[in-house]
Amino acid sequence: MIRGPQETVRVGCLTAAWVLVAMVLLADHQAGGTVAFPPAPDYVLETSWAALPWREDGADFVPAGCPGLADGQASAAADTFFIHPTTCLDEAVRNAAIDEPLVNAITDRGALRFQASAFNGATRVFAPRYRQASLGSFLDRSGAGQRALDLAYGDVRAAFRLYLQRFRQGRPFVIVGHSQGSALAIRLLNEFVAGQPLARDLVAAYLPGLYVGRDSFDGLPFLARPQDTGGFVAWATVAPGAAPHLVLGWTADEGFPPFTVNTAFPQVINPLTWDAERPAVASLMNPGALPDVATHLPEPGPLVAEPVSVRVADGLVEFAAGRQAWYEEQFNAEDGDFHLGDIPLFWMSLRENVATRVEAFPASREAAAPKREGKSGEPPSPTGSSRRP
């Protein structure tokens, strides 16, 4: 059962090397062919969550050598609902069980520490385990792949409903995904937030690793400035001139069919400036990328701060730094597609931007309250305690 808060908390992404290691290890687990859907998770149980703010987990991670950084979840004024990316690489199944040890190891050591941890400074982090669509689902054009994503969304939806009922207590919240997680987050935002009273408590939605078309939402704006709240931002990272291989949506890929299909050109933000009027910067200091310093299992190292060039081009974000070797080896999914680095390459910039939006949120909500109250007839929700009831 879910208990009260304990003491500590910590946040991830896969490196290309770890993907290869995992695929080798998975050979011992594959039975061949498809299997029945795994049992549905019960989100009343702590074991159904990868991260909870009162429990020690990967989302509590803070890089070494950064005395100004700390896990701030105990006193955070807002929450993050984090939907991790695909961490099941088994092509023999369509959906992963939430108690699969290897899948959970990749989620906890990778996605939580390299991705979700960026949000532990200004928010509490909630991350459900869910019966994610496997890597094999994205290669399946028979219809089973879409059914696998529908099952995954059903779990995320159930977890979010429990979060709203038991944990949120009227607090402002952030929704974050990556890749498959972003595709599921779009569905969640459309069902629960866009154009609805709950939208007034949305600080921001971060949707990296996915093409997010201009027609993805009805009533949820694109956030064009770094302090804007109540909408979404999105980006997908590549080397200059490269094409994406793992990004889903907008355009079909021969190997990865788009499960989030939009008819409009994608909207994208520069995750170094967070400003639509500054889509391109050259030799601007990146406050900190989070590298992987291990050969096999993911292990985040000290932040790398260095001048980088980042520009929005053709619905993508092109990234280049002086010392290219380190990040090209770690986050290069294929031929210059830095899908695995969408968050780690901008880890500190993202952390700072979340704090900026959380700080700006009370004034933004107050300014928007008369308009929204007139539409919904409901007063703003009170801000709850940072402790679990």
C-alpha cells in the first residue's frame, strides 16, 4: 500500500551502449512470439510507481560537484507527473510487465536519473510504472502496435487519475514525457487538461522526443517565452543536417510508424533559450549537460558546461558543441539522431526553466483567473501541502 512520506527522493535516459547491453541481456528473456497482456497495475501500491516524492528512488538524483543543487521535493510548491520513454527493448512482446527486472532497471537507472531528476529541484516527482509498448510494438504495422500503445495509455490514465484524487491536493503540476511518454502525455493532456478547468493548474507540459504538430491540442497554447505557463513546449534533437530516426509523429518513418499523427507542421522550442524569438544561438554557454560516464550500466557523471550552438530547423533542434565526441558516443541513436539526449543534453537548462515557470505560475494564474472563472464557474484550487496526506 502507498504509505506516508519518508525522507529522501532523486531523476534519466538510455545511452546507446546500454541499449546494446540490454538487447543482449534480453536474449535470455525472449520466449519468441507474442504473449498475453501482462496484469494491470494497481496504483494504490507503491510498487506500481517508479518514483514517489517521499521514497528514495532514481528521481532524487543530483549530479556530484554542484553545491548549489539539491533535491527540493520536500518543500516543492508544485508537482511533476513524469511518463518515462520506452525502456522495454524486447521485440517478442508488445507490452512490458511492470515487474520485469531488466525493464525496471533501465527505467530507474536511466530514465529517472537522466531525465526525471531535472524536475526534483522545483517539483515533487511522481512517475508511474506502466505496461509500456515495447520496442517491438513500434516495428509492428499489423495494428498490434497501436493496441499496445492504447493499453499503455490506459495505465497512464489510471495512474494520473489516482494522482489527482490522492496526491495533488490542488497543487500546480507539470506533465513531462519523452518519446513514447510524450505521445501518451499528449493523449492525457487532451483528455484531462486542454480546454478544461484543470488547465488553470497546469504549469507547463514538456514533450521532448516527439513531433508535436500545431493541431495537437485544442485550447492548450504553445509556450513562446521562458516564463510562460499553462501550455506546452516540445523539441527533438539531432546533429546539424541530420534526420531523425526515433522521433514519432508528423512524418512516417520506414521502420518506426508514427503513432502520434498530426496534420500540421510541428511546433518546437529551443531548449537552451526557451524563447520562440531566439530560435538559434551560436556559442552560447550550456549551463550543464548530464553525461553518462559508465561503459555498461547508465551512470550519470558531473555536469558538462560548455559553449554550444543550438538552432530550430525544419521542426527539429540541431545541437553542436566543441567537444562532439562525448555526446555523439552516448546519445547518438543513429546517424546524428540525438533522441537519447533530448533531456540530458539540456539537463540544467531544463531544471532552471522548470523553476522559472513554477515561480511565475502564481501570478500567471491570478492574472488569468477572471477569464477562466467566467468560463468554468469554478474558483482556483487551493495550493496543498508538499506532504502526502
